[in-house]
Amino acid sequence: MSTASVPLPNWINYGLIPLINLLLAFLVSGLVIWFIGQNPFDAFVSLVQGALGNGESISFTLFYATSFIFTGLSVAVAIHAGLFNIGSEGQAYIGGLGAALVALSLDRYVPWYVTMPFAMIGAALFGAAWAFIPAWMQAKRGSHIVITTIMFNFIGAPLMVFLLSHVLIVPGKQAAESRTFLEGGQLPKLDWLINIFGSSIGAAPLNVSFLIALVMCFLVWLLIWRTKLGYEMRTLGLSPTAAIYAGIPYARTVIIAMLISGGLAGMMALNPVMGAQARLGVEFVAGAGFVGIAVSLMGRNHPFGIILAAILFGILYQGGDSVSFDMPEINRDMIAMIQGLVILFVGALEYMLRPTFVRLYQLFGRA
């Protein structure tokens, strides 16, 4: 019998195996740092202190994690329906346009808490719209969702550059960006949240979108595991043939799943556009859509796991900057390598250790 079909307790599947894979990733990273003549322990201390050492560092970590939660949820929803949406990068980019148009239209007239729900809807609608054509092509024409979503990433980027350079640009300025939003179009910082723990948020742009991301995690959990649509999506993801035989409409389920996935990706734009930059600029997504793939895989496509994985990658991003500053020999390329090793061991080599754990569980666990 294949070890892949042997059931293991959830605490092994979703806890122990990912943890050991993560430790292996850090072990290999430490060996590489040691090979270049640096102290791996000092690098690890710098990483942790830079990401979690004070209120400002924690706030920066959670700011990065917010974007990764949105894109991780986007990828997870599609995966549950048997779809591999790697277009979250482009969908988030276009979602930023929706959020910015709302902010530019309302920031002069209403406070932020009135603008925010309309901006959420705008970002979600624009992100979903960008996912619709790949979804329709997959559902109706059999075009592979991976290929079409990749293509739409590359279509979205020049489209946004054109709009920012020729339509939304501030007259008389050379920077390809919109005007700065007024206070009614900016999401407030969560300084009160950090103050509760006796610390200060400092210059970190942690904002209300973090709370929105947590709410979306709960809603995605409800959707996937507590609704008829979620059941249909999971059935389709496990066996399209069985789902169609059971009467689940294939095309409708695929399109709806991708619209939800694109909408979640689009909402990621709330964090940098209305929270950090208070304007729409070029390349504000900064790779968060692709990081979302690793976050979803590491989090086992479950909202709670995605939160933990997003925080881990937030630690790597924020702590990596600290390591590069404290230890110049470990540059940004080395930090990217460490992130890649985490993705390799926790994502691509997810089941590398499973056969060993199956044998150990069969030997000792039942006893």
C-alpha cells in the first residue's frame, strides 16, 4: 500500500510534518550562511529581533502578513475547486485600480469608514473581473487555468502602467502614480492595537486591512466547510468526474470559485494602496501574489494555517531586512534564497518525510 493513502492523525499531518520541514529549511539555510563565513546563530537572532523585537517590528511583520493572507486565501479557494490560480498577482494589481477609483471619488466627501466598504467592493469586483476570462476559458473551452492566469498577469502589468502614466497621473508630475488620497480615502493605522500591549507602532503602516483579512479568513472557512457551494467546490476539486456525475454544474462552480478567488486577491490592494501608500502606484503588489501560493500550500489551504504561514513569511520579509542591515555579507539575494528554501521544503517537498512518519506511526503510534 502506498504511504500516501495511509491516514495519519491531524497533529502529524498539519503540525509535526510542516514544522520539521521548516526546521530542515532553516538548517540548510544555516549551513549556507556558515559556508560563506558567517555565524548562523547570529543571523537567526538578527532575523527574530528584526521581525519581533519591538512593537514597530511586529507591526511591519503583520503588515506584510496582511497582504499574504489575502493572496493565500485567493489561491486556497481555487485549489479547493481543483484550480491552480497563479494569477493572484495580476488580480491584486487590477483590484488596486478598483480601490483607488473609489478612494479618489469619495475621499473629499466622506470619512474613511464610509469609503472603506465601497473600496472593498471595488477591489473585489475588479479582481474578480480580471479572473473571469480565465475562469470562463477553463469552464467553457478547456483552456488550462495556469496558462491563462499567467498570461493575465503580464497583461495586467502594462495596462496599469498605461493607466497610471496617461490617465491617473497628476498633471505636471513625472511619477506614474495617482494623487495622494485625502484622509477620507486612507485606512487608519492600528496603533491602538499595538498600544494595548504596551508598545508603539512607530513608522509601520499596519492598518485596518489586517482586521479585514482576519474576517475574510473566517468567511472563507464558512464558505468552504459550512455551505453547499463549498461542498460542491471541494467535491469538484477531489474528483471532477464524480462531481459531474452527482449533478454538480462544472462550469458554474469553476467560474464562481475563480470569481471568489480573484475578489480575495483584489482585496489585497487595500493594504498597500489605501493603508501604506495612500495612492495608487506602479508595482505595489511586489510579488505578494506569488508568495500567496507558498502561503496557501504551507497552510494546507486552510484559513488558520494560512494565517500562520503568512506571519512566517512576514517574519522572513521584515527580519530579512534586519539581517541584511546587521550582516552586510548576507545580502537580499541570500534572504530570497532562505525564503526559497522554506518554499521548497514546506511546499514542493511537502510529503518528503511522510513515508518515514507513516512507518514510525505504524510501528509505535498504534501501540
